[in-house]
Amino acid sequence: MRQAIADAAVRPRDADALVAHATSTPRSDLAEINAIGRQNASLVVRHPAR
């Protein structure tokens, strides 16, 4: 993710949206949301478990 941001020559805070596409398993979803949060915590929207 850091490399993609660097390649795009943007700052994480410049992002308005992020399209995530993990494998929809609890483990991969958690890894993906943690990676997103490390880059820009404001992009992480926390929802209560259903």
C-alpha cells in the first residue's frame, strides 16, 4: 500500500475513498483494515459486528 501511494505521488490524506477487496474472511478483512488504518486512519469506518 505504501508503494502504491508513492507511485501515485499522492498523500494518504488526499484519498476520498478506498476500494477494498479482501477475500471476505475474518482474518483477511482484519489484515486489510489494519493496513488501511496504518496509512490513513480517517479512511477506517468502524461498524459494530452484526
